[in-house]
Amino acid sequence: MFRQPSNEVYRTVVVVWLTLSAASVVLAAITWIELSRHIEASRQAAAIQAELDAVFQVVLDTETSQRGFTLTGDDAFLVPLEVGEEQLPARFERLIELTRGDAASLQRIMDLRVQAQLLLNHHQSVVLARQHAGYLAAAEIVMTGDGRRMMETLRTQVAEIRGMRSDLLSDDGAQARAQMFRAVLTSLLAGVLGIGAGLFAFRLSRLSIRHQERERELVEARLEAERSSREKTVFLANMSHEIRTPMNAILGFSELLSGDLTEPRHRQYLSSIRSSARSLLQLINDILDMSKIEAGVMELHPEPTDPAELCGFVRSVFSEAAARKGVPLECEVAAEVPRSLLLDRIRLRQILINLVGNALKFTDRGWVRVRVPWEPPSSDGRVNLTIEVSDTGVGIPPDRLEAIFEPFVQAGADREKEREGTGLGLAIVRRLTEAMGGTVSVTSQPGEGSTFRLRLPGLTVSPRLPAEEGAPEEDDTDFNRLAGALVLVVDDNRINCDLVAGMFEGSHHRLEFGHNGEEAVAKARLLRPDVILMDVRMPGMDGRAALAAIRQTPGFDLLPVIAVTASSLADEEEGLKRQFSGYLQKPFTRRDLFAELAQFLPRAAGTPPNASHTGTARPAEAVSGAPDSPGQPTPASLAVTLARLHREVWPRLREMPAFNACRDFARELESVGHELERADLIDYARTLREHAENYAVVELEEHLGRFGELADRLEARPTS
């Protein structure tokens, strides 16, 4: 009856097997070391032989080169001689290195080197004689026979060295064959002993194959997930475009209609329409933000930010909603918190909008409080920013405190107020916070309220103060404040064309319309408009192709063409901003349209400088070369304008040279230059604007740096 071997037998077999394996491995190692030594010696001898052949061939080439030049006088024959003079030193150094351990061979190599140099010198003397004294002089040197004798001596030396190396190769070869035989025997022994290990390895390989198959399945699943993610992104982008396009008409016409309605009931209906449209737009934006975060394409743009400014922002956004509910909205920032931290202000505001918005939504009594406490900086001077958003609302069940940060999850979907949301807000908060290197946590008691704690560690204190934001202005978007212009509107959706026409209604501007790229190009060349509003996605020739065709038209290279699009892809948005003169995203308001046009159309005559733009628009170009009128600037006022540009605007631009701001600065300078009739200022302004429009960062910064000297010169010699 078969008996299972005991552990002692296994142990003995393993010990014997390992001992024999180790002995065979040691023997094989010694044999292979000896074999390797002989092989290396043979390889070195072969290398010396090959290098010697190469040296001899180079010498032959130099002799042939000298003869060819002597006979013909053609400089082309000198190339091998020049190459030989360049290569021989390196090749002899290689030979010397290879024979360093063999004194006899080394001495012969040194003698060969001297002989080769003598032969090269002889060739050079023949060449020089041929170049300077002619063929007969060169032939006379050749006929002395010195070169022939030198070559014969060199041949003899090469042959002797070859003979020595051949003997060495023969000896090393015999020894190598003997060592090879012994190596084969020891290898066979090691191989036999390794069969057992091979069987075990076979078992391991089967396990490895299964593991690789699982890994391949995981990779395929990951690729499939990435493909699905890309398809989802494209789908969301297309859906966003299709929703934003009609939303542009809904919000735009609602804005136009709001000025015509007088009955409170009608205005309430219109307010409900606009509120619902904005909610739908916010839903699309939340889904797109979540998609960008999951795809890892959400970009952060740190800038100097004042934490105290967050209080003003929160109050401006939520004070009305808090007042309607009768819930006090409190905000406090510790006095010790630095007033300028480097972080993404826009994303931080987005986080606060979600947190404070949720707090107000679920708080019917008590208060909502935003608090920024002080934490001492670390040893390296970095600051930890903590923001707490507390409320006395309904609270969150303990078992839902983590789940609420997952997409489309709510604390209690049975509650009416939660059915109003998408369940994306807190998921976006956590993803944005993590992208900024921070954490977000929550503590809550059902029925008593919740506290969300946002912590951003290791922030840098910026020496630069945050950029000031203008206070919100009244909706004063009078298009008549801009100089009368011919505006070409190109959009395949006629409703959008009607919307733009409604926005311009009552103004002194003239509108022309096109509905595809071909019409845009044809009407642009025929009408020569002052500015073009170009839809990007159109059947046939789209907006990009139409822009390219327009730019190819002589004199149209600087024609302002503003991209109008409902796209929500970040990459596409950046590309459009680089390609087009301006950018307008649907849905847009009259204020948005006015702000964009104010960057390209000059002010109407007699319009004050600050009357042509809203809080978001930038100063437009002044009318140059206009006839005298009551609104015509005087030299004194122009000097004041120039001084303001020099002392207020220019320093800010040197600190942060934004392209649009630099372009506006250049336009205003050019206008002043025309009024003062200063060609140097006009040329400077045009060059600056060209750098800004071409996004030439280095040239723009260098050219900005030269304005101080120019302004000092202009202010020292004002034009009267």
C-alpha cells in the first residue's frame, strides 16, 4: 500500500537536492568564469585585430588620396587624407588601450604609430608641393622613394603584430574549447538538478498566467470605463449645447420682456419662467462640473484672495434669500487671518455657494453662520485656512454623514426640500476641496443643525494684494453709448438672430444677418462690418472655417469676430478664446453682449470715458481723428489721461499683464496719441496691441516695460 512520504523524508530530499544544486552551481560558476576570461581574451585579440586592420586601411586611403591629388590637383581627392589625419590618433589610442597589459604588443603599436605619422608627414609634403609648386615638384618628392620605403616598413610592422595576435587567438581558442566542454558538463548537471525546480516553477507559472489574465481583464475594464467616460463627456457636451441654445432664447427674451410688463401678475409669471430656466441651467452646470472632476480635467487657478472678501460675497449672494426666510446670515473672519492667500477664488466661492445654499434651504428658524477662525502658521510660513458653515436647521442622520458626499445621494429623499435638488452639490464640494488639497467634514445632530468644516492646509501668503472687484452697477447697458456700428450677426438659429435684434432695438446700430458660414464670408466682404457675432456650430461651413476665410481677406486681419457658442467643453472654450477676437457663451444677457462689444467698439462722441461699460466691460477705444465738438478732449485733459494711464493703469498691468486689459490699454494710448498727434505714442500703442492680440507673452512684457520711459518723455514735453 502506498504511503505518503513523511516531512522528514521531504526535508532530507530537499537538503540533499539543495546541496547538490549548490555544488553544481558553484562548479558551473567557476567554469563559466574561466570560460568568460578566455572568451574575453579572444574578444580583445579580435578587437585588436579589427582595429589594426582599420588603421592599415586608413593609411592606405591616405596614400591613395595623396596619389590622386598629385596626379589631378583636384581637392576632392584630399578628403580621405584629411579624414585619416583626424581618425588615426583616436584609433591608435584605442589600440594602446587594448594592448595595455601586453608590453611586447604595446611597444610594437607605439613603433607603428611613429611610422604612420612619418608616412602622413610625407604625404603632406607631397600635397603642399603639388599645391604651391605644381605637379613636377610633387613628382620629384615621390620619385625619391621615401614614401614607398615607409609604406613597406609599415606593412611589415602590421604583419608582425597580426602574427602575434593570431598566435594568441589560437591559444585562447583551444583553452576556451576545453573550458566550454567542462561548462557543458556542469551545466547539464545543474540542469538535471533544476528539473525539480522547473516543475515547481511550472506550477507557479500557471498561477502567474491566471494572475495576468485577471490583470488583463482589469485593464480592459479600465479602458472600457475610460471609453464610457469619454462618450459620457461628449454626450454631456452635446446635451449642454442643445439645452443652452434654446435657454439663450428663453432667458434673453425674458429679459427683453421684463421691461414691457407692468402688471404684477405678469411680472410674477415671467419671474417664475426665468427662475426655472436658471435652475435648469444650474443643473446642467453641476452635472458638467461633476463630469470634469471625475475625468480629472478640472483646472485650478490660484490667485491672491482675501478671506474677508468671502463674507461680502456670501452676503451679496444670499442676503435676499435669508431675509425672505427671516433667518439671520452671519459671517465673521478672525482679524489675524492674512488678507492675501494664494488659492482658487472661483472654486472656493463655488464651494461656499453649495454649503451656504444648503444651510439656508434646510434652516427655517435660528441662524446660518460662516466663520473663518485663525490658526497659527507653520514653521515654513504657510497658513491653514479653515471655513466653518453652521446652521440650526433640520440636521443630518448619523448614518448619512458620509453618504451625502456621494453623487446623487441626499440625506433623506423623502423630505420635500431635498427633492428640489440633484444631490450633486456636496459631491462637488468634496471633489473640489480634495482637488485644492484640502478636506471637508461634517458634524450634525438631527433637529439641531449641522456644521460643515472646510480645511485647506499649507496655503501661501501672497505679497500681492487681491485684485479689487468693482461694485455691482445698475443695468445701464445703453448700446447708444457705443459709436454707431454695422454689426453682422451670423447664427443658423433664427430665434437667436431675433433675440440679438431685440437687444439692439432702439439703438443707432445697424444689424445684418447671416445664417451659415458661407453667408458670413460673403456679407463680411461685401458690407465690411465693424464687428461680427459668429455662431460656432453651424451646418456646412462652421464658425471656425468662416473665420479662417475672413482672415484671409486683405484688410480683414484685425476685424473683430466674436465667437458665440453654447459649448461647455473647457478645451474648446480656451481654443475659441485664442482663435477669435472675443468670446460670448450662451445663454448671454444684454449686459454680457454690451460688455463684449465695449472691448471693440469706440465710445460715441461726447460719451464720458466711464459711461461706455458696465462693471464687467473694459474701457473701449476712443474716437480718433473726429472733428472738433463740445465733447472733444483738450490737451490738458489728455495730459491728465496720460498721467492716469502712467501712474495707475500701467503699474497694475506690469504686475499682471492680462491680454484683454493690455489690448484696452493700447487702444486708449492710441486714441491719446492721435489727439496729441504723437507718432511715437501711436506706434508704441499699435505694437503693444499687436503683441496682446497675438498672445506674445515675452514681447508683451518687454514692450510694457518701455512705457515708463516714453510716458516720462511725453509728460516732460506736453503738447499744447
